[in-house]
Amino acid sequence: MSQTITHAFDAAGFDALLASQSEPDWLTTLRREAFEHAEAMSWPERRHEEWIRTDIRTFQLGKFGLPVLDPADCDLAETERLHQLVEGVALGGRIETVDGCITKESLDEDLAAKGVVFGSLSKLAQSHPELVRPYLFTAFDSDHDKFAALHAAFMSGGQFLYVPRGVVVDRPLHIGSILTDGGTDTTHTLVVLEDGAEATLLHESNSTDAGGAGLHLGSIELVQKPGSNLRYVNLQEWGHKTYHFAQQKAVVDRDCSLQWTIAAMGSSLSKVNQSVDLVGAGAHSQVNGVMFTEGRQHLAYHTLQHHKAESCRSDFLYKAAQQDKSRTVWRGMIKVDPAAQKTDGYQRNDNLVLSNHARADSIPGLEIEADDVRCTHGSTTSKVDEDQIFYARCRGFTRKEATRMIVTGFFQQIFDRITIESVREALGAAIARQVREYE
């Protein structure tokens, strides 16, 4: 870690953050409430089911400072090389943050003319409160735990996308979140699609140093009104000494379609809660996940597909590969409320363990309170088939090449679901880079 801590996550740091922001009173009030709650909360209990597989005893919040509060202090080092999803893609707009400080933001004029709003959450809360206030923190629960409360109190550099009724954003929009070594990111992403709107959002999180340290306390809120269509891609490649805590949630209304793809490659320790609430009849969600871990990485993703309305479909597939002494934890749940008759829910997690010391915890679950549903779930964990390695080596491939082919094939089912070519290629390349040779 190379940064000097100027402001900490304490009362003095909170006051410094408020002084640096130009925000409406209602947002400051929300921050104050969250800070009071965070002060009153304890750190998660080690024995709690939510945390029993994720040990945070070595995490010390005091080692990290607040995000950069003054844009003049942002490190504007060249960051374009860090992004993988934008190559060859005609974008409709971009937002770039460095250590939680927005350094660039743009939106094509034709999209702005249609009423699309895309930019700094903090600024837009001031200039467009009628768009931000009704939705901010409606999907996100700041009382979920101390990390969530701290995020709500100290969020900085957030992004906001608003697409009006019936407007189709025909080019992807891009968010780049960058961490310098030792930096902190507390960005909050809020996406609102009105009735019949459509958009694609590509979101990359990278560190300037692949081995860099840092802290991310983040949140994503996706709000979809009836008949809207959202494709959201989130590639996480934080440095391998970075702590990553996040709450991510979508609220999907009647006849909406959501395709949500996450790829988790980075961080030292991740604890992410990702959930989808299907709140309107006929809503459909597809959640795709790719995880690849190495070294001593620990990635824990807890997911929820919550059916609250009738005749909704949820399709969930996570695939993970682990090597070295790394570990992944997936704990998933399909929850069906009594009113959610005619539910069609699917949930699956597959793991490919590439070393004798890696570990995968896979815990699917069902909680069903309706009597006319179809819900299926399952998980698999296996090692690379030595017969397949032998078969490939007989045809001239090295063991590493053979392993890479098998790993790529393992993830192919996810790639086939992704309609955006740049995303498929970026994920494939990221995975191929990380496969090591084992004897």
C-alpha cells in the first residue's frame, strides 16, 4: 500500500466527507442516518451463517482511508489499458472513477436529447433530484450489516443511469472503476429503466497494479419498470490484496427482462450479496457468473432469486474454477412467496478444482411457499479429467494447453449465453491468462 491516510472511516472523516460534497439536504440526512447506524453496529459474527465460511479477522478498516474527496487530488494516470470490455465497441457514454473520484464522464448528444441521464450520482442528485431521490436506496438495504451502513454513509463517486419511458439505448454504456495501490472505492451505482426502456451497461473494476491492495465498499441498485430490458455486465479484477465488500440487487417489474453477468477474478477477499427481486408478473431474469481464483484468494458470493409475483422465470448459472490454495463460496437461494404461483426457477453452480489445495463450497437452497411452481437447483464439483488431458497431449498439446482448453470449455456454457462479443472475448482471455500448469 502506497497511500497516506488523510481521512479515516470515523466521525472526523465523515465530517470531512460531508464538507467536500455538494449534495441536497435529503441525501445528507440519509448519510447521517447510515453513519449513526454503522456506529451502533458490530462487525459480523464469525459464527453467523452468513459469515461462517468467510474469515475477516485479518481485515482492519483502520488501514484504509476514505476515497479521494477532492478531484484535484485524483491520480489521472493512464487507465485505458486496464479496460477489456470496450475494445472495438461503439459506446454511447462513459464514466471513469479513480479511487472513488469521477475523472471523466460523457454521454452522446443524441442519447441526452432523448432524455437519457448518465453521470455522477452526487451531481445528479443535486441537479435531478426528481429522478434520483425516488429510487436511491430503494433496492439497497443500508442496515444489512456494518459494511452496508458504512457504504451508505461514505459513498463517493457514484454513477447514475436513467433511461426514460420507451427509449432504447442502442450502444453500450461503460463504467470504469479504478483503484490505485492502497486506495479506497465506495462508489454506488444506481440504474433506473422506465417502462419499455432498454439499455446495456458494461462495468469494469480494476486496480492499477494486479497485486495491489485496496478497499472496495460498494453497492449496485438496478430498478426496472414494466416492460424494460437491461443487460448488465460486471467484470471485477481488483488487485489481489484488495478487500471487496458489496451489496448488489435488482428489482424487476412486470414483463421485464434482465440479463446480469458477473465475472469475478480479482481481490484477496470478496464478500458479495447479489439478489434479484421479481416483483411483477411475467418478469424474467438470467444471472450468469464466472469466477476464477488463484493464490490464496477467497471469493464468497451469496445469491438470492426472490419470486414475489406470479408467472416469473429466473435462470441462474454460476461456474467457478479454483487453483493453488484459493477458495470460492457460493450460497444460493430461490425464495418463492405465497403469491408467486406459476414460478419457474432454475439455479446451478459448477466448480472445477485445479489443484489439490483449492476448495469450493457450494450450497444451493430452496424456500418455497407457493404450491404451483417448478423450481430446480443443483451443484457439481470436480477436478480436471486426466483422461482428457492424456487425450489432448497425445495430439501434441502441452499439459498447460490441454488444461486451458478444458477450462475454457468448462466456461463455454456461460460464454454462449452472452450476446456481446467483446464481453465473451474479454472473459475468455482473462480466464486463459490465469490457467497455470500442474503436474
